[in-house]
Amino acid sequence: MKLKPILLIIVILILASQTYALGIAPSHVDVIFEPSLEKTIQLKVINNAHKDFDAVVYAEGALAEYITIENPTISLSKDEDSKIISYKVNLPKKLKTQGMHEAKVVVREIPKTTKGETTITASLAVVSKLKVMVPYKGKYAEIKLFVTDFKKDKESNFAVEVRNLGTEDILEAYAIINIYDPLNNKLVATTSNKAKINSKDKEILIAKWTPKIGSGNYRAVATLMYDGLNTRDEKSFTIGTFELDIASISVTDFTLGGIAKFNIVVGNEWNEDIPNVFAETTVKDDKGRIYTQFKTASVDIPAFGSQELNAYWDTAKVIPGAYKFGIVLNYLGQKTERIFDIMVEYDKITASLVGRVIAAEEEEKPAVLKSIYILIFLVVILIIFNIVIYFRKIKK
């Protein structure tokens, strides 16, 4: 039997269980290169597991030779939440390559050994990166686009972070944001404010936008225009909430005692097709007694379109009255649940949600209410009749 694969699996499991046992902050430090720059940087080693451990601290990577670790070994007790460590950066007079240079400061736990026992230990480590940017000659900018989840007809903002990584100032910069649908059709554009950005500085540009398009997934492409040059970044975002809704419910050609066919129209306000949509329906009375449960066939609902789902109910043993009609829509791992009040009469079924009629054959009062009104009318007539008879007897 080969033990190496088994040992490897055990080590992986141990590492997975200890992923958050040790932490470090910040996860990266950004520095703009300056000749012979000297800088002391502090890091916080976080003891998430609240245990006793020793660790070794060292640097690796292209800039490791310019980093000096003040305390190569550290110890934390179970009572210590964290410990501050520091390292010194001594950059040379010149780095030949323009752009980003990196080094890693690693804090690695020292495995404990037990005499006379065979133990399997996983060496846990956390890393903080040192990123040193050597400015580009002339004008050079990099951008990062930030997006939010928009709501239709509600103004919000795109934010574009611009970093001037060149040796010259940028006299004027602005961003154009183009919006694309899932089919890569350009729909609309918006433009940010303008700004001057000095060398080695950064600026946030804001582009306001009020969505006038439908809900769904979209892509924003930001192009920064600056002194005859340009660069770009893009992000995906959404408008509105991804949720199917029930547009209407109707029952046609119904007679009590027969099969009631519910026509459930489901609307898709999203900008993408939604496949394999089905509904689970339940009919209950006011006491919670279940009369029927039914699962509809699956349908595909097109973007900004609708489809009809059909549910059936055998009413052979049903009496007229009020019932609860529950619908659970299933689609793309999501569920939307609605409960409707339905009124069953001898020749029709009407449905309403939160007091609103969703679908009805006629705008009539339910049969039960009609019966109550008729009964009240007859009682009043009877009382009047008795009063008349009483006064006639008195006169005699």
C-alpha cells in the first residue's frame, strides 16, 4: 500500500482546517519607487486560533535582498490576539525595469515535535506582499472601475480610480463609461467629471447614471481619456433584482366537481432567458388541510417575456368557499413563493393576492357574500312584516 498519497491528503485536510488559524494585516503594502528610499513597515500577525505557537519571518521574491526582518522569529501565546512585527525596506538608487516589483514577507509557523511519537504536521503560513511601483517615463495611468448594483430609475454612480504612474503630470483626465447587454450590444454611455492628476498621485472620477433600461446583467467598460492617451477597465453589474413574478392567475370553463385548470402566467423582467422554470402548487383550506399538491411541467421564459404554467385540481369532493392557493416557482436554484386567496363557486374560481384581484371572469362579489346580503334582506322584511301584524292586533 502506498502511503505518500494518503499522507498528502491528510496534510491537505489539516491545512484546510487551519486556513483561518493565522492571519496577517495588511495583506499588501504599495510603495512608489524613490531612489535609496528607506522605510519601516509594520504588520500585525493575528492569532485567530488563540493557541501557543512559534513562527519564523522571512522575505522572498525579486525585492527580498532589499528587506531586513527585525525579528526573524516570533512567539505568540494563546492569550495573545495578535503581535506587531516590522521590517525595513532599503531600495537601491535605481531599478532597471519600469512597472511593478514585488516581494513577499512570510510568517510561517514552526511545527512542534514530540519525542518518541510519530506526528503529521502541516506548516501554516501567511503572506503580506510589498509592491514597489517604478514610475513610467512620461505620462502613464492605470485605472480601476468600481460599480454598484443599480436600481431602475434611481440615480447612482460609477467610480473610476485613476493612478498616475508616470513621471509627468496628467493635465486633464476623464472617463467614458459604455454599458453593454449580455449580447454585447452597446446600449448607453455616461461621462465622468474631469480632473488634473499630478505624477504619483491618484484621483477618483465619478460618473452619475440613472438606468432607464430593464433589469438584468450588464457590463460596464470604462475608458480613461488623458492628454491624448487612453486606458480601460471593465466590470459586470446588475440592475434590479433577479426574481420571477406571477403576472396573472385564471381558471376558465370551470364547473364545481370537475377538473380546475389554473393558468399561471409567469413574467420575466430580466434581460436573459430563464430555462427550466416550474411551479409546485398546493391548495389548502383555512384550517391548513391540504386538498391537492401539483407540480407543473417546466418551461423556458424568454428575456422580458412571459410563459404560462398549468396546474390542475380535481374538485369532486370540494364545496364552495375560500381556500389558499400556494405557488412556489423554481428557477436557476432560486425559489419565489406566493400565496393567493381563491374563492371557489359553482361555476368559477377567482384568485387574489393582498386584496388585489389577479384574474377573474367577472367583477362580482363572491357567492357567499351574496347569500349573506340576501339573508339580511329577508330578515329585515320579516321583521317589518311582524311589526305591521303587531300594530294591527293592537288597533283591533
